[in-house]
Amino acid sequence: MHGRRSGEKDSQSRGRSGTLGPNHQLALRSIKMQKQRVGPVAVGGFFLVYLAVGLLVLPDYGVSWDEPAQRTIGIHAFDYAFGGEPALLGFGDRTYGPVFEMALVGLERLLGLTDDARAIFRLRHTAVFLVFCAGAIAFYHLARCRFRRRGLALLGCAFLVLHPRLFAHAFFNSKDIPFLALFVISVVTLRRFVRRGTLESALLHALTSALLIDLRVPGAVIYVLTAGFVLLDTAVRRGPPRGWARTGALLAVHTVALAGLVTAFWPYLWPNPAAHFLEAFARMSHYPMQATVFYLGEFIRPADVPWHYAPVWMAVTTPLVVLVLLVVGTGAVVAELARRPLETLRRRRDDLLFLAWFLTPLGAVIALGSALYDGWRQLYFVYPAAVLLALRGLRDLGLAARRLRRPRLRRAVLAALALGVAGSLAWIASILVRYHPHQQVYFNRLAGRDLAAVKSRFDLDYWGLSYRQALEYVV
């Protein structure tokens, strides 16, 4: 009896310290299962709330003066593709990627909305918003795959969808928002292609890349990233090697499929694919925009904007918390590559992909002297990469704080980091409410102390969205 009671006491003491007894283990497993169930619920709740809020405020946004022109592009391409109407071939904007506009025209005709302008533009705004939602979900997948933490991935989604300018553009911008969303989706399929190296993954990536290029010609940068990272993976792969012959064959299949799908989804290319694609590329690289832009207090032609036009616009219209974390994250990736290049190439290719996604388009428009206007909206598609790099910066700051030896200091730094991020998100959310429905004119403090100061240096409502409220006031 004494030995049995002693054993029971030893068992109980082990349960209280160090080794857990069976009841404690069962409770711990239950808690872990609850946490696992809560995680997906939180993710689903985040996207459902964003979807509900978006659909609720969608009717508040007006029609920009580019939207009728964008719809006309879709009408000409649709009528040429399905009715043989030749007007597309002499149309001034025939080189615009038409795939999304064609889909919208097909949808409005399917629903019989051809004579109801209000219903047509409401449908367009809804479609743009839903596509942005799809891009945000794809972004969550990327962030979750990279950081393995739902909370960090959801924070990245918050940085993405709560960016004030993107929040507004997600309703009326049928050019740059679908392009942003499909670029994210194409990076998802690129990552899958690189890791799996199968025929199916190569063809799926060819499909998403073709749709991206048929939205806007600069989407061709996805092919540069694809070729570079597939070859890089073959060169530094650990484990079972993927032969160069197999890599070359997969890239060849991907390239042929991509060329065929780009042509199939773009009616203007059908008569002469190569010549018409080169025409579109040349036109988009130096778009003949005649109006001037207002930049740093001067009126400038888009073809003459200085090299720093896009970086400055990005800096003055992005929430400061993202900018700070972006600098930290970019610095961390570059420093890691410099210190341990081979290890980084093998184990941190996602970070290198995000860095290339962010820097390659910026470098290209600077090197080519591309005509830019309306701020940096043509480069909105690099913002998801900026957020992913910012998440890397936040994670590294958190790890550095946890390595502090003094517990009190460690807790204080971690608390300050958490409060700083939470406070910044709350501030951004308050801006969305105060600016509604004109979040597209958001600037941070780098641009000036207030909008009265900003308007002497930068364009504000360059698409005329505020005309809706002006006309309603007059009526």
C-alpha cells in the first residue's frame, strides 16, 4: 500500500511538473485541436467580413471617366471574336489587353443589361471587387506557405486590402486591380511549377500567365520570373536532381502553351500574332499620353517623368508601417543573400521571388523610361510583393526581440512591436472611414501635413470619382 501510494504521488508530481500525466496530455491535445479549429474559422471570418463590407459600400463609388472607354475596348474585341466585326482592327485602343473587358461584356449581354447603364456599371464594379477578393485569397495562400503562420498571413492580407488607395480602386479600376489579382494567382502557379516540375503544373501556369498578359502586356514579366526561377531551382536543387534536359523540355512546353493561349484569348493577335503583339508591347512601353501629370508642383508630360516618379508616388501613398517593415524585410533578404548566397538560393527562394517580383518591374520602367501617369497605379501589382517582404521584416524584428536576454526588456519590445502594428492598422481603418468613398486620394505624412499641402505637389482625384457627389449635390 505504501509503495502504491508513493507511486501515485510520484505520478501526480510528474503530472504537475515536466512529464504530463494522461489527463493532462488529453487536455493539451484538446486545446491544440481547438486552436486548429479556431484558425480556419478566423481566416474564413476575415474574408467573409471583407466581402460583406465591400458589397455593402460598393454602391457608394462613382464611375471614373476611364470606365466607358474600357468597356468600349471589350465591346470591340467581343464583337470581333464572336461576330467577325472588323471595327477592332482600326480601333485606336486595339492594343489594350481585352480579356477581362470581354468577360464583362459577355456577362452583361448574358444578363440582358445592354441598355441599363446603371446596372452595367454596378455589375462591373462588383466583378472587379470579386476578382480582388480572389487575389487576396491567393495572397493569403502565398503568405501562409512562406511563413507557416495563419496570423502573419492574415496580417499581410489586412495590409493588402486596407491600403486606402487599393481599397477604393478595388471597386472601379478594371485595369490595374484585375491585373494585381491575377499576378498574385500567377505567382502561386509559378511557385507550384517550380516545386513540382510536372507537365500539369507547367500548363496551369501557362494558362494563368496567358490571362495575365492578355490583361496588360507588362504581364510578360511573369515569363522572365518563370524562366529564371525554374532554371535556378534546377541549378541549386537538393535531393533528387531534376535534369537539365527535363527542365528544358518543361520550359519549352510551357513557352509554346503560353504563346498559344496568349493568342487564343486576344482577338487582335489572331490575324498576325507576332507583329501585333510587338505593336502592343511597343505602345504600352511608351504609351502616347498627351495630358500632363502634376508631380512635385510641376506639370510634366508622362513621357518626361523623372526616374523617381514611381518610387516617390509609392512612398507617399503607402501606409508608413508597411514602408518601414518593407525596408527592414528587403534589407534582411539582401543581407542574407550576401552572407550565405548558396544557402539562400536553396532554402529562401520564396524571399528571392518576392524580391524579384517587387524590384524587376520597378527597374524595368525606370530603365525603359516608360511613360507613367496617374500616380503608380500601373505598378499596383508589385504591392503584394512589398507586403510579403514587409512580413519578413516584421517576423525578423520579432525574432530579434525574442533573443534579448533581459526578460523585462524582451517583453517590452515585443509589446511595443505588437502595439505599433495594431495601432497602425486601427489608424488605417479610421482613414478608410473618414475618406469614404474617396480613399483613392489618400496620402501619408511624407507627402505633406494635410491635403491642402499635398494638392500643391501631387494630382488628387485624377479619375473624376468625386464628380458623382458634385452632381448629386447639384441635383
